[in-house]
Amino acid sequence: MRPVVTILQKELRDALRDRRALATIFIAPALNILLIFVIVNLSVYLQQSAKRFVLPVQGVEYAQPIVDWLEEHDVEVTPAPEEAIEKVTAGKLDMVLIIPSDFAEKFDQFDTPALQLVYDKNRKDILGKATNIKIQVQQWAQQIGALRLIVRGVSPKVLSPVKVQDYDISSSQSGSSMVFGLVALILTITTFTTSTGIAIDMMAGERERFSLESLLLTPVTPIKILFGKWLTACIFTLLVVALVLFALGLLIPRLPFSQLGIRGDLAPSDVLQLFVVLMPLAMLSTILQLFISISSKTYKEAQSYIGLLMILPIFVGYFVVWSDVSHDWQYWVPLMSTQMLMEDVLDTQGMNAWHIAASTTATLVFAFFASWLTSRQLNREKIIYG
């Protein structure tokens, strides 16, 4: 192992000398932590803003019972300004509820008056508010219909011969899958992107500077050179991952998860489990970066190919986030299994020992297969001499 340690010391020294490249390693994880902070606080803000908001109503005097019902359900009703529809079209108003002047007359005659809710369906920021208004009006209408039947001696149950009752078997952590899935996705992307600059410089950079040729002329075998470089990339990746997990352990308890109905703590044991889960992924991501780098002729070419590689964790990550049901076979798929295990840890479901074994085995098998391919590339004269 002495040659491997020597290569490791040499690569660590080179990486630490490049202060600019070293700084970029920590910028992306810091931005990812900031992204988690923004996502959680934005979710809380959108949830609270959807509960209570101001609704301009045209024709308040024609249907005071509906107005009173809306105000009882946290909707602040204000008289609509003149030319309200034009202002909604121009984007100056979110929406306006129009009550026709003949509402009371049709209501007394048991006719069905129509209310108009004017809004732009393409605006996603107000869809929740519009849905809330329609639900509230519908509930008021159902209540009035039931009272009309009772007055005539008819049970309101005749209108509902069959009903479906929801039986929610989810835990108190309902709604947490999406949030923690995004956190796991950010951790996966961090693991994949941390050492890209170092990996490219150790292979494609040295190949372009012709220093890799001198290194291969030494008595050290190519496989030992590879492991020394691989170990360097793994050290930097795991160092950044550890710092990010430490920051999350401090940040998550201070985020308003309770307002989303989500557990708002991250125990030290959870942080340790996440680190253990990410270790095999760090080995796989770094060896893939080294393989692409040594297969590229120049530094810029390696950057382009590794940029395409970054699509893989994003694609797989979003698939895991949007798929609610997990299957045992998915724990045998590298990258996918890692994110699923992280979601299990964050969502307090606990990790299954067989799932951990499957994920670790599959990821390490792919990693060592990629290392074998990379070592073969180092033995090719075409790769070294161009």
C-alpha cells in the first residue's frame, strides 16, 4: 500500500494547492443547503397563504349568507372594484367572485343561481385559492339543500345512498415523503458533483499536461496509481458530505417542519446512517468521473461528458421522489437504492438490513467493475500518448 499512499499524498497536495478549485467544492453544497432552507420555508408560506386570503366579491349585497359563510372559513371578503374582470385579465387582481343580481329571486324560487369565479387557470399560484373558494361554496350549497329537505320532512340521506369514507393509515409524518425525497435528492447530487473538478484534473488534466505519462513510467503499477487517485476523490467527497450532513443536523431542527405536519429533528444516529449509506455512492460516483476523465482527450472534453453524467442522478432521483411505492428489486439498483434508503432514514421508517446489504453490494460491484475498466484504460498506449 505504500505506493498508493504516496500517490494519495501527491494528489492531496496538488488539490490543496489549487485554492480556487478547492473553493468551488464547497460552494455547491452550501447552495444546496440554502435550497433546502428556501424549499421548506416556501412550502410553509404557500400553505399559510392558501388558508386565508382576500377575495373581491361583486354583488355582496345579493348573497350575504354566502359571504358570511366564506368569512367564517378564513376568507376575507371585500367589495370588488369597478371593472374587476378587466383587472383580473390584466393581472392586477388574482380573482373575483361575481354574484348575479337575481340570485335571491332564483334562490327563493328553488332555481339554481350561478356564481362566476373569474381567474386565470394558467396561474399556478392561485389554483389552490380558487379550489378552496369552490369547495366552500359547494359546502354551503349542500348544507342549504339538506335544510330544505328537512323542512319538508325528507331525510338528507336520500341524496347520498352510498358514501366512501377515507381511512388514512399514514403516520403523523404524512406529507413528509416529498420534502424528505427532495432532501435525499440534493444529498445524492452533492455526492455526485463534489469531486468532479478534482477527478478531471487528476486524469484529463494530467493527460493534457503530459504529467500522467511520467507517473506511469515509474515502477508503480497502473492499478495502484488509480487507487491512489480514487482514494483522493473519495476523501474530498466524503469530507464535503460529512460537512453537509452536519449542517443539516443543525438546520433541520430549526426549520418550520411542524407547520407542515412533519417531524422536525435529525438525530446524530440518523446523520451517521446517512453517511454510511452515502459511502458506497461516493465510491461509485468518483470512479465514474475518473473513467470519463481518462477516456477524454482534454480537460474541457471531460467537463462536457461529466456534465452529461450529472443527468443520471437527477433523472433517477425524480423517479424515486414521484414514485410512492417501493419494491424490493429497486434496492438492487445503484443510485436508486441509495436515495430510497436515505428517504427511509429521514422519514423514520428505519432501514431494513437486507435493503442495506442489497444496495451496498450492488453499488460496490458496479464501482469495482468501473475501476477495472478504468485501469484497463491506463494500460492502453493510445490513451496515454493520444
